[in-house]
Amino acid sequence: MRKTIEKSKGIKGEIRVAADKSISHRAAIFSALAEGESIIRNFLRANDTLSTLNCMRRLGVDVEECKNEVIIKGRGFYGLREPGTVLDCGNSGTTMRLLTGLCASYPFFTVLTGDDSLNKRPMKRVIAPLALMGAEIWGRNGGNYPPLAVKGKRLKGIKYDIPVASAQVKSALILAGLNAEGKTILTEPAKSRDHTERMLKAMGADLAVDGLTITLTPGQRLSPQEFIVPADISSAAFFLVAASIVPNSELVIREVGINPTRAGIIEVLQKMGADIKILNQKTAGGEIIADILVKSSELKGIEIEGEIIPRLIDEIPVIAVAMAAAEGTSAVRGAEELRVKETDRIKAIALELGRMGVNITELEDGFIIEGDKEKLKGTCVESHDDHRIAMSLAVAGLIADGETCIDDAEVVAISFPEFWYILDDIVI
């Protein structure tokens, strides 16, 4: 599918974006381990999260889908069963990494695979610490690439310093530790998104957080929950940037999750001069939710690196678009994690924004941008089969002269199937 974007005269309206992908994944997996029936309201129905539901079914879990709700009949810690076929994780790295940790702690054999893109993504960062717990896992290239074969068994808790801040690695080890012998103690180099800790504590897990260290003591049963999934700030990010850089814009985004470990995009845009206000803030299910009002503004260049990177890693492609529209020089450093996402996002965003006339220099761990919104020109660009690249280029097209054509634009269905409909509805 090719999508054509024209320069916008303004963005107006009130929207609700896709439900939070990270929380939807975790709610499905954690509910399967609870003793009783859980309800997940506003579950994200996108390709990645549906892969997780299908994998849970193959592990013997009763999953019922009705509209935007999912009902899961938990089987407790000991109720999962050996799948009769491979677990197909599709394009979802979260599904594969979390389920590798989960399945490693059960006494059965599991094979996990994915699409061509996922099977090229590194898994050693999960497999190596799981091996320290006693897990037996095989994969291509010395265990670094899927498909993965997991021979589950009773694991032992470990004390482990996670080399790179990663919510997926942390969550995989916590899932393995729920069934392990002894405590699992994990220390992060910087704070990554903490949905796993919040949700499992609410379900009754003996999990303590002290700064960057998490201590899990196994043995506690998990209680079923009624989860209400907020709107995904990673999906909201595209509209936050769009309404900031397109003149004559005013947009309200309703009920967005603004968990502090995820809200780096708001901090960065505000430091750039964006007119963003947080309204109607509340807490539900341990997560902070609010409406966000954003108006067009003149942005200034910024440099970002260090501890904030894990809190906005998925939003960096669209932050690059904001930088391209800002006055002055901007830079991103310390974001080498972007090279092992659905595509090499550093290379992809540098290539495609460069095609649109942006002065962008690719670094090993980020990029440098000389901002000037007047230089953006519409042209044909590629999504690189990456949902976040496709949506970021759409935002860039809103301020580019002429038409911007995005090939393979249907890839947005991985995380945000309604993206094009919402965008068309609010653009003047």
C-alpha cells in the first residue's frame, strides 16, 4: 500500500490513539499466570499483541476476545502446557523475549519463531542471563537469532546487572524468576519502562524496587485483575510532534498513559519549546493517565543522550522529525539500541529524511540534524517495513512542500491499525 501525504494547513480536533502495546502484551501474559479470570479492557488489537494472544492459546490458556475486551482464564503458575506446535511471535520482539523467559521455567519443550524481520533480531541479551539461571536454549548463530528452542526446567534465581537498560530483558528475567528457586535480583544501568513491576505487584507478586534494583521473591500466587489499558504514549507521540510543528494546530489526545518511565517524549518536546499541557491527570491500575493538549509552536534544537534514552527509545524516529523542523542543531547520542529494532532505525530515518532534504548526519549511536523546516520537500520514501518509520515519515510529510509518498504504509497495523484514519480526520 502506498500512502500519499500533502502539506497541512493545520491539525485540529480531539482524538484517542491506540491502546498501550507494552501493557496489552503484559496483561495477556500475566493474566495467564493468575488463578482465576482476568478482564483486559481496551486491549490493543494490533498484529503484535494478537501474536501474544495466539501464543498464550498454544500454551493451553483459554482466551476469549470480544470487541476491545479480552477475557483470560488464568491457569496459575503450574497450569501452562507444552504447545503442540511452534509459537509464532510474528513481528513482535516483546512476545518472543518475554515468552522465552516464561517458557524457560516450565518443564516442557518450546520452539519460538517469527517473521523474517524478527528472526534477524538479537536474542542473546535474554538468553545469556537465562543460561545463568540454568535455562537450556538454542538458536541460530550460537543462540543469538531465532528460531529459538527452549528446554524448560526449574531455574535458580540470580543476582544480575543488566548491561543495557531494557524492559524486555528485565521482564523476561522476572517471568523466569516467578518460578525459580530463590530470589532474583536485577540491577539496571538506567530506568527502563516499569509496567512489569507495577502490574505484577498489583497482582500480588513479592517484588520490591529500590532505585535501579528489583528484588523478586518467588512463591506468591497472582490474583486475577480487571486491567484498563490506557492510550499508548508511543502512538500519541506522532500526533504530539505533528501538532507541534504544523502551524495553526490545536489537538487534544485523550487518556494517554504518562508513566514516568515512558514520558521522555513530553519532556524533550517541552524543552524544545513545544506548547504541551497535561490535563485531567489520574491514576488507574497503578498507571498515570491524562489528557494532553498540544498547540503549534516554534521549536528549538536540542541534544539528548544518557538516562533519558530508555524512556523514549521508540519515539526517537519521530523526535528526529521534530528536530528537522526545529531551529538550530540537534543531536541524539547513546541510542545504538535503535539499530536492532524492526529495522536499523538510525540508518532508515537518516536515509529517508535525507531524501526529503533534511541535513542529517548518521552516527553509530544516533544522528545530528541541522533543523530547517523550509528545506523539507515531498518525495517517495520507504517504510522499511517498520511501523514507526512509516508514521514518522507521515508526520514529516505534513510540513514538506509537495506530496510525500510512503511505500508499504500498511505496516502501521503492527501497532496502530487506525493511524491513517485518525490522521486523515484531523488534518486540514
